[in-house]
Amino acid sequence: MREMFSGCTSLTTIYVGEGWSTEKVENAYFGYDVFNKCRKLVGGAGTKYDSNRTDYTYAHIDGGSDNPGYFTSAGSETGIEAIHSTHLSNHSYYTLDGRKFQYQPTKKGVYVEDGRKVIIK
């Protein structure tokens, strides 16, 4: 988990629930470069990626300039649509880090389908 999102150069938004916390993180080694090279990442209150701020302390819901973070509350307007069973497997599906699926993904998660963000619940 040390470099959880590191290298996700196309990642723009990370949605998390209100209960997300790094409060119990004890190992100083954990969390170094969690967001390294996530150049397009923006938190829910508008905090933009800063290459000098890539550790786990930014792994929380963005509180704006008073408490900057890179996450967006899952309860906010997401613009993510659910994948329905009517979607055909001839669509192009990718993970958020750009890996392509041969078939429609079935595991819960956020994916990109033909350029749109979609979620499987």
C-alpha cells in the first residue's frame, strides 16, 4: 500500500466514503509516494496535485485550503453511471490505471468504458 496510486498518470478523481481514515497508520515507511505522478488528480474541494505533496497525509477527503486532500466524498455528485447487463462485451473497458480488459469487468469497482467513468456496485 506504500505506493497505492503512484504512477496513475490519468487518475483524476478518487471517491471514498466518509469513514475513510489513515488515523491508525503507524509505520512511517507507509505512505511515501502514494500519489507520485498523479498529475491530473484533483480533490473534491479543488485541491490540485502537487509533486511535493505525495504522501499518505493527503489520503483524505479534500477540505480545501484549510485541509487539502486528494479524495472526493462518495456522497458528492460523482457523474459515475452504473454498468447495466445490457452493455455488450464489444465495448472497451479499462482500469483507472489504464489496463485494458478483454471482457466486461464483473468485480465491484470503478472502470472506464469507451471514455466514460462507470461503476460496478
